[in-house]
Amino acid sequence: MIRIIKDETGGQPTGTRKMVRCSLATLAEKLGGRISPGTAGRLLRKLGFSSRVNVKRFTGPPHPDRDKQFRHIARQRKMFQKAKMPTISVDTKKKELIGDFRNAGRKWDDQPEQVNAHDFPQDAECRAVPYGIYDTSRNEGHVCVGTSADTPQFAVRAIRRWWRSKGARRYPNAKGILIEADAGGSNGCRPRLWKKELQCWANEDGLEITVCHYPRGASKWNPIEHRLFSPISRNWAGHPLRSLDVMLGFIRGVTTTGGLKVGAVLDRRKYPKGMQVGKHEMAALNIHRHKTCPDWNYTIKPQNTQLVLG
């Protein structure tokens, strides 16, 4: 066996990683057809080989301020929680086609569910956009499922809707809120419309809104990823999302041993893409950038008052 695979073995010149180029069927044939492909696989495993897939691990060069930003986020979260003010983690989950489409994962069933052979978007009822808000202090999640585009308007409206329906009652004395978000997407650090919509919300509700963005390539450290989105994905694994009601039901049905509670609402509003915010509009915002990584950390205060965050 070793002699046969010698010519089919490749890898790094240093010998730290090796691979077999041919398939199990070809390897069994080279052995004269005396064994089956399955037996060839078992022999390879005894030699230290195994069937593997690519592992997503490289995130590109780390930003020089990466550690500094992580420490700043931790300090901000601790400060807000000590003052009994809300700290939330936000992000948009993977968009889902609603209809008879295959959903990744497995489930126990007496027979497999039949779905479309192809995932053509034109066959879908819509493409659902789940925007999540996770309360890091109370271990509560809220998902706003949109049917339009994932825009800053949609993102801020989802957060504002959560605040007015739940957050304000949970934190009746709060004068400010901390939002942890990724550096890209509808709630990224660059979109001007994101900041303008936050300013409108701050003016309407009299809140000081502090935003801290995670560095590029560090979105997996955003708490919402593993504390809210992962349980949701596990809950509907293997279940086709045939309608929006089915999707909302799976989200609301999420439970964990840690006591996670999740709510869900539907937003059918249309959100136009490509809305522009001019320089003069940006200059008018009451935005205060932090000394630490000012592009990633800022506080937007109401324009009609001069509240001071402690």
C-alpha cells in the first residue's frame, strides 16, 4: 500500500502536510482491484490520512488597533452595565429564501421532506432579511424579519422598534444605549445613512447612542453571532422555511439551557437602496467621536439637548 501511494502523495516540501491526489476508486484499481474503495479508505486512515474539507481560518492581516478596540469595547460594556443602561449586539443574519427550498442541517423524521431541486430566487415568496438585536445583559434576543433591502434605514428602524416595545420598559431610567456592531454592512462604520438615522432616533427618544464597531475580520467576536444566531440556525436546521410565519415561529421557539428568550416581528416596509447623505448633513450631526479609534467609536447625542453621558 505504501509503495502504491508513494507516487500519488503530494504536499508541502517540508513534509508537515501530505495528501493523496487520486480517488479511493483509482487507488483500489491500482492495487489490482483486490480491495474495495472503502477498504482503501480504511488503509489510508491507518497511515494517518483522512477525508477533510477546507477550513475557513484566515481573516487577512490583523488591524494594528485590533486589541485596543477589543479592550475599549469591554470597557464601554462594563461602564454601561454598571450604570444599568442597555448594551446590545446587532447584526444581519444570513438572508433566507422563503418557499419550498432545502434548508441545511438534519432532523429526525419518518421520511425526508421534498423541496425544490434548484434554489431559484424567482420561485421564492420573498427573500427574508433577519436583523437581530441581542441584549447582552438580560440574555434576550429580538429579530426583525424584513422583506425588502438590508439598508441602514431598516437596521435603525429594527433597533428603534425593539427599544420602544421592550427596551424602554426594561431600562426605564436609561439615558443612553451601547450598540456593538460589525464594521461592515448596513450598520457598518462607514455608511453615512446609518449615522443620520441614529441621529433621528436620538432626537425622537432623547437617547445618547454610543456605537462601537468590531474590527474587520472580527465579526465572530460579536456576541450576537454565537448567542443568538447559532441557536436560531440549530432550531430550524433541516426544516424548509416554507412561509414567513414558519420562519417567525422557529425564531420565537428558540430556547437554550442558559435561558435565552427570543422574540420576532415582521417588517414589510420597502427600503430604497442607494440613498445619499451629503457632507452638509453629516456636518450637522451631533456626533462625538471617542479618543480611542474614533472611526469605530462614537456617541450620537440629541440635537435639541446637551445631555452628558457619565
